[in-house]
Amino acid sequence: MRIRAQVAMVMNLDKCIGCHTCSVTCKQTWTNREGTEYVWFNNVETKPGIGYPKHYEDQDRWHGGWKLDGRGRLTLRSGGRMKRLTRIFANPDLPSIDDYYEPVTFDKDILVSAPGGLADTPVKRPYSALTGEPAAVEWGANWEDGLGGAHERAGRDPNITRMPAEAAAKVRFEFEKTFMFHLPRICEHCLNPACVSACPSGAMYKREEDGIVLVDQNRCRGWRMCVPACPYKKVYVNHATGKAEKCTLCFPRIEAGQPTICSETCVGRLRYLGIVFYDEDAVLAAASVPDERDLLDAQRDVLLDPHDPAVRQAARDAGMPEEWIEAAKASPVWRLISEYRIALPLHPEYRTLPMVWYVPPLSPVLDATGAAGRDDTDADDVFHTIRDLRIPVEYLAELFTAGDADAAAGVLMKLAAMRSYMRARTLDGTVAQDLLDGIGMTAEQVESMYRLLAIAKYDERYVIPAAYGGDAAALEAQAAATDGCSLDCEGGPGMGGQGTSGSQPATVERFHLVGGDDDVHADRRGLTSRRPDGRTGLSIDPARRGRS
């Protein structure tokens, strides 16, 4: 067992109101520069819908993520090195600006400088922020917000097309009564990121100390292989610099023990941040399980119980500070994913092992139970209503469980049982033991889960240890070596230049991510070209282990 720490996030979709505050604050912090007009590190989509960029979930079109070859080995969908070499100057899988949207600006001066006495009211006209020419506004990053534009294309949502025909027909037939929920998305900071393996220059790397995936702007050569390789399409090209940029998980804030800016400003308080421990040696095997529906359990098995004395000792032996071990024990992320088992990964079938998980939305199940003529205080009636909710279980299964409707329904049953249990306990003080037996949880677990989901305080939702104590001097030196703000440098905030954590010193380890014969050297300063045992997978030079 080789233990690693990963900063992970869970979002409770029942609490997202689609206000886009997270998107705006992220945009203002990281992508308010020339070349990033169309870039949203954080965006909030309305489901059903085709998303941003258009149809990003259709991997038959984009060839993102990983797949198993004929011999059961993990390979990139975008192909091996030779195939990518043939596409290095013309990549047919690269999204165009039309797949995102053409950003526009408006001529506001016409409103204040127009002469008086005009017969017609002056109108602001949209102009392309890329070319300066007049442009028609026909799409946007949240065009389908609140289903406003969904009537045009939502029927082509890849999740609907993959659903069983009966369930898909029901969604289309009742479209005027359709369901809707919001899905905030950032980079998944995967345990097995396809973007890192697809990068020919080794500019994409996964930090050893906390698992955050970053781009070294000094190494990036603009080959753009990372964009189609990412199945979530969360790597972008800055058209001014010609280099890749992506969500940094606000690593300067994480290093200081603070939550990401999207979490800090979230109106619905739906985000949870924390440390999880995982077994590096188990990553390749988990991503290579033959049946896609086994990927959820395989990824959960990679995560280690921080309360296990053997795991804590292994963390100490790996050089992790005690505060990190304590933070892992108090992590809300681990509790939601592994203890309560109500958080699910986004599209586990991509085999990247994403580390941004979601608590799926639960329709007003008690109202639905009553509308169906059932008893909303009876556990059996509530559980049977799960299958008749306005949000089809099959749709949630396509998003979060690789099509396994039973796994998705099991999570919804836990959430429904929690509501019914707390309702009974609050109204008359009774303990609904039948509900607890139905979901296999104790009263203490249900009440603890309720507190975390409903009324958790700031320090319960965000449990982030500060950077390693040994790094304090190095971080201070980096800040002192840079004039002005340490995030202000060529290429954008935190994205490159000497003296920022985004372009780390040459002694920091990098992961070597490979699958099958696709041994792209996504090395991260000081990497051994192969694992010492000769196998493919994640590799860290043992001589450099523990440095940062």
C-alpha cells in the first residue's frame, strides 16, 4: 500500500439554486483576462440539457477519457502516441468555439452618446469579443439555464439517449412537465486524469502532496491534446497565449487552509471540501475493472479509512504531518462518500476516477408519495415512490452510476429515509426503526448525516489542513521574490512564471500516468520513467518522496 492524500469535493445538488455565484466569482478570480473570454473553470448547467461545451458527455464524438482495449488494458480513447502524433497539427476531436460559444461585448456608448430627438430608441449591439465584428447571440455557457433554451436541444442530451427506451420516451412525452436540476461542474482533479497522460510535453501534472492537477505554463507547448482527452472538457486553450489552462482548485487558498472561492461564495452552502487518503497502488486496478457498473465500488475501495490505525500509521510513515491525518479523520468528504455512501462520482464510466462527487437531487419525495395516494409516513410507500419520482432514477444513473439504476435508487432511499426519520423524531419523538432497518444505518449515523447535509457549520463543511509546515519558508520566499501579487504573472494568475506554486521548483515529484502501451511521459520533475517493478501506472521516484 502506498498512501496518498487528495483534496476532494462533494456537492449536494438538492441545495443548488442555480444562482451562478460560484461561476461569477471563479471567473473574476481566474479568467478575467484576454484569451479566456469563453472560459469558465466553474459553470452551472441545467439538466436535462446538452451542457457546456455542447454534448461534452458524448464520448463517441469527443473520444475523451479511458477505455479498455481487447486485452483488458487501460488506454486513452483519443488513441496512443502515434495516433496523436498524426493529429498534432489538425485534431478533429478538438471542440471549436461554436461548441463553447462566441463571447460578445456590447457597444454601450451608443446609449449615452446618441443625439436627442431620435425617432427610434438606440439599442446596444453585440460584437464578438474575439474578432470585434458584429455577432449574433445564439448560444452561451448557461443558455439552457432554468430550461430556458432546453426546448431546442434537451432531447439530444446524451444521458437521455443512453437511457432505456421506455424511460427516455417518458421524459420526452412529459416534457411540458419535465424535471430540472442544476449541476455545478469544475475540474474533477481525477486520480487517473486522462489530460495528464495525453500531454506530449509533460506540462499537465498531478501534485503529489494534495492531488491537485495543474498546468506548468513554462512547459506547455500548445499541442492541445489535453482538451479532447478530458472527458469533462474542463481544460481550455487561452487563445492569446496559445497554452492550456484549467481549474486550479484555488491551490493558493488550499495551501493556506482556506476553501476554494466557489465554495466560499456558494449561496446554497452545498459544497464540502476535505482530505481523503487513497492507495496509489490500487488506482490502476480500480480504473481497469471490466464492468462499468463496478467502477463506483472499485473507486470507493481505493479510498482508505482514516480512522483505521494501520492507515494512520502508514500516513505517518509516508511523512504526512499529524494535522493532515486529523483533517482526514474529520473530512466531510470521506463521510459522505465512504461512511454514508450517498455521494456519487460524475460519469465513473470515463475511468478517470474523478474526485468531485455529488449527492444526487431528491425530488419532493413526500409530496410525490401523497400525490400517488400512498402514506408518506410509511417506509415501504416512500421507498416505492422513489421509482416514480419526477427526476427519473435512470437519468441520475446515467450521470452518476454508469447506468446502474439500483445504485442510484439506493442513495435516494437513504436520503428519503433520513427525511422521514427526522420528521418523525421532531414531531412526536418516535424512532422509526423500520426506516433505519431499511437502509442499514443506525440512528446516530442518520442524525449525523442529517446535520452534515442540512445544518453543518463552516468548519464542518470545509476541513482543509494548511500546507506542510516544512513548506512555510519556501512559500514565504516565493511571495517575497515576486513584485506585487504573487499570482500576477505572465499567462494569468497562478498559471505560470517563476515564483508561483503553479510552476513548481525542479525538485518536486510528478506522477507518471500510463495505461497499457500508452506510456505518455506526463512526468512531474524528478519522475522515474517507469515504476521500479516494471509495471505501468502511477510512479513516484522514491528518492524524492516527501518533498514538496
